[in-house]
Amino acid sequence: MVRWAKGRGDLDDNLVDGMRRPTETKERERFLTADEIKTLWLALPDSDMRESTRRILRLCLITGQRVGEIAGMTRDEIDLEAATWTIPAARAKNGREHVVPLAPAAVTIIRDQLEAVDALAERKDLAVPAWVFPAPGFRAAVTAASVPKAVKRLEVEGTIFGMAPWTPHDLRRTAATHMEEIGISPFIVGHVLNHVSVTKASITSRVYARYSYDREKREALETWAGRLAGIIEGKGEIVPLRREVA
């Protein structure tokens, strides 16, 4: 377009002469194997980070949600009785509200975190914050960037817990990979992850089909939580489920 404008005489110079091509981004492929998941989970309690950060990492793996959405979780998004977490459109990366069914393990982690924050607020005579994972001082939620920084600080001689480096987002990819490995439909995994390329891929799904797939998402996440518990405890082999028809 710029060459055409210069040829017409609208521009004296080609504005892009000498400009470098944009750096091509490469999609990460890192995910944790079953052995690595076990290593990570068992090493976390003794790792040099805040307990709230450990809980965020565990939730990344159990729920498959984005680290920023977990870190910014608020109390009014959580219904522990119904075992659901509703990420509002304003906080969801794709701008669409997303209901995350919570497996019992996730409910336990969130309840422990709320109790810890309540106790700290009482001890310091502070108002209970709106955030499940407040930053020190309770004036805001912890930032999404603080979690990968905490993980990066664990790196020693190019490894974390003796294995290839990983990031919190790799835990999301790990959950998705293992859900498919145990036979959960990629279509349902896409709904669990709130990938708009799956959930709203056509005019039918965007406008007409309003089914939420909440039941299927719950089944998927509870099945994955069961498999995760087995990995951590070193029990059982992978038994693929019957694949659902998308």
C-alpha cells in the first residue's frame, strides 16, 4: 500500500524502507508428564514462595484456567455450596462470562485460602478484602505477573525441581493435554478452557445455540481431578473414557 502511495506521488518516501520484519512468535508446547506433575505437587510445600502462590499454581492445574483469572478471583465470583466459580466477562480474556465447575479438591483449596485471609485480616485488624488472593496490604489482588516470577525464582541451573523449566500457563496446557489423554472430548476441553474458537466457532454457536455445557464441564473437571489425585498418589494407569460425540 505504501509503495502504491509513493508511486502515485502521495508520499515522498517509502515509509517502510529498512523496517525489520516482526519477530515471529512460536507457540509453546511444554506440558508436564504424569511423573513431572507428581514431582511438582510434592515439591510445592517446601518451595520458596507464599502459600497463596502455591494454591494458585494448584488451581491452575486442577481447573485448567488462566493464571491471571485465578489470581484476580473475587469472593462474589465463588459459590462454594454450588461448587462453581463464575468468571465475569470483564475479567475473562475473551470477554465472555465463563462458569467453572469446581471439583472437591479445588473447593478445598479455595476454602483454605479464604480462611487464611480471614484469619490474617482479623489478626491485623483489617477489613476482609474482596479478593480471594489479595496482595500484601489487601489493597488489590495479586498480579498475574507475580506468579510466573515466583516460579522463575525457583529455577536452579536451568531446571525447576530438577525438571525442564515450566510456567503457570504450561499447567493450563498440562490439564488440557491430560484431559484429552483420558478420553475427554477436545470439544468439551475447549469449553472447560473457555476457548472462543471452540465455544463460538460458528454463527450457530454464537447466536442460536445457548447450551452452556456446564454438566459436561463438571464431569470433565471432576474426572481430571480424580486422575490428578491418582498421579500424585502414584496409583493406577490411564483408562481412557469413551469419547463423546461433539
